[in-house]
Amino acid sequence: MGLLNGMLGNASKIDAAKIQAEFGQILCPGEKVEHAYQLIRDYFVFTDKRFVLVDKQGITGSKVEYHSIPYKSITHFSVETAGTFDLDAELKIWISGTGAPLQKQFNKKLSIYEVQSVLASYVLR
């Protein structure tokens, strides 16, 4: 079901310790991965210092683009909970200097309230 959820655009939570080890080369000294979510091959990661979007490209996924977004650049965000017929929750994040928000969808197995709380704890400092 995980692959099907990924193909439908749903994100699921992954182990932060696994991402901490995998991202060792791009993290600042002392930076800690606190939450991570996966969408097929792509990730979005909340560290204690920034928000990182990881875009794995090509057939093999060996080419990787890392988008590092300081929390202070997030101007606002919204969550839309899953409904009776619409089974996906959605997170939208607006970044300073861009018109369209980043959008990520979550299945019901993952609490959109948890993700919103994590994001709020960094953005609203």
C-alpha cells in the first residue's frame, strides 16, 4: 500500500534517524533531523534549523536536488484535513518571494495535526 500511496501523491512518515545518517553531508555541524516524510523517492525533512525538500531525479534517482528553506522564509501555511469522501489531508506552505505554495498530501495514517504542530513550532519562534 505504501507504493500506491506514493503514486497517488501521499506522503508517509519515515524514521528521522535514517535520514540523519543519509543526510550527513548536507547537514550543518550539530544540525538534527527531527521529522521526515517520504513521497515515493522524494523527501521533505524538518531539521532543528531548516526545512529541506529533496527531489530525486531521473530513472535511477542518483541525481538529487536539495532545496533548503530557512524557517524564517516561510510566510504562512495551511492544513486541510481529510474528509469523508476526500481521504487525503493537505499541507500548503508559502515561501517568501514565490507566488504559489508548496503542496504535500498525506494519507489518513499520518496526522496532519502532527505535521502542522512541527511546522508551527519552527515558524512561530
